[in-house]
Amino acid sequence: MLPEDHGLASAGDGREVVLSVRDVTVAFGDNVVLDQLSLDVYRGEILGFVGASGTGKSVLLRTVLGLIPKRAGEVSMFGVNLDEADDRQKMLVDMRVGVLFQHGALFSALTVKENIQVPMREYLDMPKALMDELAMLKLELVGLPPSAADKYPSELSGGMIKRAALARALALDPDIVFLDEPTSGLDPIGAADFDELVAKLRDTMGLTVYMVTHDLDSLFSVCDRIAVLGGKKVLVEGTIEHMMQVEEPWVKSYFRGKRARQLDLTTRSASA
């Protein structure tokens, strides 16, 4: 932990709140996308954040990261109110955050190794040889071969792009990683492998994971808790077992529709 950590809030059951969103409102002109939304993310969990297309899932993620301004509300990370933090505090928080944007968002003119080193160059002052060594360690961590280091994004498959982007997100050994549709565009086997990797990294590195996803397989297999966005707020949150009992129409259709029932039966059979 960085020395600038403030006292973290705790849930009623004692879990530490790593990310706290309170009464956040985001609008573009007269179009209010999020209206007094509140959400907590707890240390060490994999939170799946879902909702219908266009409801504002990625808008909230970008607002939390400071990429989109909010009209009202408060965002705190590691006990630091980001609106009240000075530049040094914000930098220290940023160094504890990793982000995998949708489609990877790798820099096309940089090799995989150079992409992984971007956060190191931005925040750290270290010799090139050490950065090279660390980049190769991150490649190994996400299951990419050493030969991928000198390839450009255009030379990678979709699954390799996701893993390279995840390696970049892990460059500074963050405490929390934000994943925006991490399995979109992957075949079912590749998506399952990526989910397994995320769960393994959470367990071995003690990560907290905030995952925006539409992938029911991910929600059933790796997410500890799910938050559903609807009506510009968090409509409901809880475990997958709780979601299977919710009677709200969209939630019921999403989690108990034909495909979801098949997934549930498959998951239960596999674990039996």
C-alpha cells in the first residue's frame, strides 16, 4: 500500500471498500446518462457490471477514471476523494489502477513490449534494461510467449491483443483493474481462457477487478458479485444466485432467459 492511503470505509460485514461512487450524475447536454448513481467495489472481488446497451456502463467506467466529467457526486478510491485530492495524491492513485479498454486500445506504432512499458515510462524512472525485464515478466504473467514482445498489434490475434493489453494494465502491479468488455470478439474457448486468467490473477496478485461485460459465461463463472445498471442508477446488485431470483423484468430476462437457463444448468452440472 502506498503511504498516502486514507482509512478505507468498510461494509457492514467488514469488507474494505476500494472504490466508492456516491450520487454521481453524468449528462451530455440535456441527456442525463447517470442520475445520482451509487456503487461500492470491495477489495479482492471480481465485480461484473452489466446493463442494456446504451445505459451508460462505459460512461461510468470513464467517469470513475476521470476521463468524463460528472455534474454531481463523489468518487473515492483507496479512501481518497478524487475531487479533493492534489496532483500528487491523484498520481499515486493512478499508479494503483490498471485499465484494459475495449478492443485493447494498444498503440499501433509500438511493439507489445513498448506498449507494456508505457505506464512505466509515464510514472517511473528506471533503466531500459529493467523495463525490458519487467515487460517480459508481464508477458509471461498473462500467458504470452516471449516472441510476442517484438510484434506489433497488427500482427496479433484478437486473443493475444487482449492479453497484451492486460499485461500493460498490470505493468505497475495495480491494486484494482478495470476491464471494459474484455471477452468481446473472442471465441468461446478464448473467452473462457481469459476469464480463467483473470480469476487466477485475482487470486495470486490480490487484485480487485471491475469488469464491464455482456458475457453471461463470465458472470456465471468468475464474478463474485454483479451490479445491474438500469434507469440511470444501479438497479440491483448481488451474487449470481441472487440475480436468478430477481423479478425485475430486464434482470429476469437477462439472467433467466433461455440462454441463461442453459448456462445455469451447465454450470451446476460441471460443479456437481
